[in-house]
Amino acid sequence: HLVLWNLKLAIRFPPKSTVLFPSALITHSNIPVQGHEERHLIIQYSSGGLFRWRYNGW
């Protein structure tokens, strides 16, 4: 389950789901996994300076 606190939602996803969202803009957490379950995460980061650099035509 993914908990989105600002939206007051707890979303249950099926196994092997891919979920993309701007984590810097949404307060969130995950519920703990059970002993027989697994969770795999890939977290990506982009510096705001890179977007400003591109936006300003550099």
C-alpha cells in the first residue's frame, strides 16, 4: 500500500506494479511488508538546478 497523507488515501497496488509520482510534492509512506513479501524500490533524483538551467536555454 502507498499512503498519500495530503490526499488522505491509501492505495493498494497489485504485485509487480510500477508507480511514478513526484515524491517531493506529496507526503507519503508505505505500509510494512509481511514476512513472506518483498518490496523493491528504485528512487530517482533530479536537481532543480538542472531544470532551471535547461529552462533558461543553456
